[in-house]
Amino acid sequence: MEIMYSHSAGMDVHKQTVVVCLITPNGKEIRSFGTMTASLLEMTDWLISNNCKAVAMESTGVYWKPIYNILEATGMEILVVNAQHIKNVPGRKTDVKDSEWIADLLQHGLLRGSYVPDRDQRELRELVRYRTKLTQERSREVNRIQKVLEGANIKLGDVASDVMGKSGQDILRAIISGNQNPQAMAQMARGKLKNKTELLEKALTGLIGPHQKMLLETQLCHIDFLNEQIQKLSHEIESRMRPFEEAIEALDGIPGISRTNAEQILCETGIDMSRFPTDKHIASWAALCPGNNETGGKRKSGKTRKGNMALKAALTQAAISASRTKGTYFNAMYHRLAARRGKNKAIVAVAHAVLVAIYHMLKDGSSYRDLGVDHYDQINKEAVMKRSIKRIESLGYKVILEPAAA
């Protein structure tokens, strides 16, 4: 086989050690290093002194990141490879043999590196992903409050659509302070909840114990802390996203995508679409297309792969919102597919369509133009007419079609 890299290295990365196999025209040399910064700098000096041009390693958890951070400044070509793509022959599993196997594959150009964005985008990713985790934790804490209320016979969630709204928080703090009067607490209602005062009095009649007051107080403090941290992260993200403001506003025009959603998507994909030759490539990278599983001429399960989970979750959330936005192309697409393929597959298809729209908008610098809820009717008018006529005739009517006046 043709040798693509005359000086290259394969790394088997672990938490505390990294085994490096360096291949040069003079042969192979294998060394082990620690993963502390001093040891990694020693490893880097050794690679540079041997004129190493390319390095490959498995994407093992987060253990590849310290190595990547050090090697990034050297100018070497660094490939972080999916471990499933470079499995060795069974029965030959040692750290040394793994590093040799990776080095051999890299030397002959048989490895395909994962997309690793630059440092600024990686830092932005960490901030946005952590904000998402805190938002999810806040939702879980609200559910815990609801469980405590149910255990105390308080049915606030049956009357108020949002337990943590302004009215709900006032009522919860009153309960914590020892207020046992349902009538007095019902008077704390604001907005539309004022129209449900009588029902609210019944819902707030319960059996509150000391331990439940303590739980509610702890949970409210936790939610306040989470809100404060989410706000702090949002300010930092906003300052870092200023260069992408134009792209965020463009994505915000797509049905189902909010500003927060746009930030989640852009921090994963970036705004440079040149790394994806077509929209099919980015859909495959995001794992929002059917998987390939064919043998003996028979196509088996087309289940989607895992892909970038953070991007997939953001696009799926956008697709759910877009499918509920009436009078749009995505709404028509969802209902058309859900009737034949089921709701889950329809949502994935809408998420794929949203990603394709984002790809072309970022690549061409264009704005979103909705195809309209009647897009599918317009591209096949004959079939729509036949179905409609058949359905009306089944009800016992005769249908005569005449062209409308110009």
C-alpha cells in the first residue's frame, strides 16, 4: 500500500498514560508518557525532534483533550478518530499493539478524523452545553417540587399551568412561611389565574408537614441558584456570540427556532459550511439521515446513528416546535409523514429539513423563505384532485370540475 505519511505517530490514550508508536523511515519506536502537562510537553518535544508530521488517536472520552491542547500549537496534522472505525483484530489487545495499529493505519492514509473545531468554538460549545444541562436540571427540580406538593395534597399544578410562575412562587413561599389559609393564598393569584380563585382555594387545601416545608424551601433555593448561574452563562455566551449576530438573526427567522436554539446549533456547526461539500454531508455528520445496513441485497434497519448528540437534540427540539407552527411548510411536511411513517420518524425528517435549510442559509448568506403549507399540493395537483374527487364521490355526490375564472 502507498505510504501517505513517512513520519507519523499513533497514540493509545488512557486517563493516566499514553502509549505512542512513532513510525519513521528508520523504523518504529514506542514510548509511554504520563498525561500531566509536563509529560505531554516532553512527548511533544520527542515528536518534533523526530520530524513527526501527523498524529492519530482515539476519541476516548475526554482524555484526548489534554493531548490535543498541547499538540494543537505545533502545526502537526492531528486526527481524533472514532474508536469503532479502527478496531484491531480480536485477540491482539494490548496498549502497545493498539498504538502500532493506529500508527500503521495513519501511515497509509486509512483514517478519517472527526471534526474538531478551533479553540474559541470549543470553549463556546462547553458554555452552551453546560447552560443546557443547568436548564434541564432546573426542570427536574421543578418536577421535584410538584412531587412534594402532591404528597401534601396540594393540587396547585392542576389549576396553574406553571407552578413556578409569579403566582406559584408567591404561594409556595407563603406555604414555606407557615400560611395554612387557602383563601388568603388564593388571593395571591395574578393575571388569568385570578379567574380561578374558587378552584384555587380547593387546590390549596392540603396537609403540609414540617419536612415538606423544608423540602420546598431547599428546592426553591436551588432553583434560584440555577437561575442565577444560567443568567451568568447567558451573558458570557451573548458576548462570545456577537460575531455571529447576523447568522443568529437569520436562523431566528426559521419556524421553530428561537435565539437560544440558534445559539445551540451554531456553537456545534459553526458558520463556515465549506467543510461540508453538500447538505447530505452535514446531515450525515449530524446523524439525521437513515443509516446504511444492507446485506445480501436486502436493506435492513435504517435507524439513525448517534452522531453529534447536542446538535441532534437542538434540531429535534426545533423540529417539534416547527411541526406545531400552523401554515408553514414544516407543519405540512410533519402531518404528511406522520400519517404514513409515524410521529417519531416524521420529527426526524423535519429536523433534517431544518438542518438542510440552515446549511444553505449559512453557505449562501440567504434568508429563510417558507415554501408554504400547500407546497406538496402544488407539485402534484393531479393526485390531489383525484383523491378529493374520490372522497367526495364516496359520500354520494357527483363532482364536476371547471377551471376558475382568470
